[in-house]
Amino acid sequence: MADVRRNVPRADRVLADARLTEPLARLGRDLVRATLSEVLDDVRHGRLSPESTVETVVRRLPDTATGLRAVVNATGVIVHTNLGRAPLSPAARDAVVAAAGYTDVEFDLATGQRAGRGRSTIAALAREVPEAPAVHVTNNNAAALLLAATVLAQGRDIVISRGELVEIGDRFRLPDLLACTGARLREVGTTNRTHFDDYAEAVDENTAFILSVHPSNFFQTGFTATVPIEQLVTLPVPVVHDIGSGLLHPHPRLPDEPDVTSSLRAGAALVTASADKLLGGPQAGLLFGERDLIERLRRHPMARALRVDKLTLAALEATVTGPTSPVAAALRADVSTLAERARLLAEGLIDAGVSAEVVTSQARVGGGGAPEVTLPSVAVAVDATLAEPLRIGGPAVVGRTHQGRLLLDLRTVPDSADATLRDAVVAASRR
């Protein structure tokens, strides 16, 4: 038998192909060579034909010179933590590009003097939530809570319900975060039931604040009891409310998810939230609350270490002031529209020789938000063996396997990506 290695193209000849001239100039030789090495390994082991080497390299190359690869999220999980949480809107992406060069992030062009960092972003958030006397931004919600605990409770007590001492992904535990600030945790109540009297009996002259944490990645049912913010604020200490998922206002599809506006109206002194979840923005922590408290946080030395960069500020402002975010669009997507898109996608796949079927599906919010909520959706089911080739293809496509089939849920796929998804499935089926 002929040695298959004789048919493997030489790397230098592939790199000299005219189809790689533009990618080499845009991405650099090292990245293109690394991708080429992977493709040649597939050729060497018979997974690809030698004739498809160049076109496969071009298809697998990223759009930018980074190891991060763009992914078509067909999982049905809207805020997918492992896929980067909220996808930015076109307006936010444009804002990031515009801010990538020199900007007036801390400079007043009118006076030629230093100015407040991120002032236009802060102003946009303040306009969006007029109930907040002041606003501050950190690099994520954990940082917002870390800053609040360090500034307000170092050497003092934070009163918190035992049922809210949560653990989130990668074994990150809230008690550990709070303990490292030098604050003491005063746990009250039980895992499933905490009453107003539990808080009242724990509050004394050593109490810095009461912390209420929304357990956003799980929910309890049955014999449970919690105390609303409206009652907690009647006690003689500030209430800090960590709402987690980042809704600025009540949402009709998520009636049980807390929001910044409602919490402030209820009397919370500080509200912390994530910007890269239900708000649909970049990773950032949002702090809304009383002016004197926010100013104390802003002026603390730790605030410097937890601040966000100009790209985040630009994306955050564009998310707040710009058009509907992809997260908001996915939440409100109409099921009949999803069904029509799925029908067209399935027909296109069948015409290309790929077995496909339209099926009903259940999407989720994800990202630790509204864990009890499922959203009716529609998916296209294909053979589960396509899962791996779709993940490693270009563009990468991630669905979810269910009962031996791969479901491509369209609630998390923008309609502008339907053709891309179809072509990716067809290409994966032919490998």
C-alpha cells in the first residue's frame, strides 16, 4: 500500500497559496502555521483529503489574531457562561472598535484637563435608573461586592441568611469572598427558612450592613421563608442587595427575577449586579445606591484595582443607550417565528442530503439567572455524530445532545446566522 504521508502537502507550498495571502497579512504567520499544522495532521491520519488542505485552513482560521474562537450558540441557553455569557450588540461592538485607539476616557476635550473616568457611561446608567442617586462600575459583580464589604464592613459584621451563602461555578463560594475582606459573617436563620426576627436579633452596634443575595443559580420550593427588602430596610442598618443577573427594570417574562429599580424603590442602600447577564453587556459589576456610600467606594484604594478599561466602558454605555441587545431579543423571541425559521433550516439541510427534523424545545436563561424559568422554543434535530465536527468546524457550532440527537435551538441563534448554521451543518456532515 502507498504511504499516505507521500500525499500530505508540504507546509511551505501550502503557505505560498494565494488564498492564504490575505489571512497571513491579517493574522500573522505563526497563527496560520499553527492552524495549518492541525489540518495537515488530519490529512496525515486520513480525516481530510489532501486536496481540501488550503480551503480547510481558510475555514478554520479565526477572524482575528486570538485563540478565542467565535461560536454559534445553538444550545438554547441564552446567557451561556462557558460561551462568554452575553453576546454584545452590534452597537456595543462598534463602540469597542471606536474606543480601541486614543479616547477621552479621562480627559475633557473642552478644557484640556483631566476628567472623571467613564463619566458618560456612569451618566447613561444614571439616566436609565433615575432611582439611583449614584452609580459606580467595577470589573464584575464579585468585585462590586468585594469593594462594598471591604469599605463598609472591614472588622465589622455582615448579617446574612444561611440560605443565601451560595456557591456558583468553579467552586466559587460567597462566604470565602466576604471573609477575605476582613468582615465577619453573622449567619442567621436556616437553610430553608429565615424570618425577620432572625435579622432583628442579630443586628447590633457591630453590624455594618445586612446582605441579601438572590440565589440566582438555584431555587427552593416547599417549606421555605425569606424576608423581602421592604422589611429588611426597617432595621437600623443599611441593606446591600446583590441581585446577580443584572435586570435594571422588571421584566414581564421573568416576574420573579429581582431588578435594580425595584430594589432601590424598596429602600436598599446599595444594589450590585452583573452587566454581562440579563443586561446583555460586557463583563462588569454595577453598583447603584446612596451617594455617600458610592463615593466612599469610588475613593477607596481598592477601587483602582477593580476598575474597568475603556473598551468595557464603551461597550457598557452602548448597551444601555443603544438598540435591543441579543439577550433581550432572545428572551422575547416569538415561538411561531422560531418555528418558521426551523422549518426553512430543516428543508435546506434535507435538500443538501442531511437528515433533519423540526422539534419543540425548552430554552433557558442561563448565567445564574431565573433558574426556574424555561422558555418554549424550537430546534432542528440532526444526528448526534455531528456534534464534534460542528464544534471544531469553522465557524464553531455548539448545540445540545438529547436522546441520541443533536438539537440546534434557534432561540439563541440570531436569524442573521441561519444561513451560516445551515452551511456549517452541511460541511460537518461531509467530513
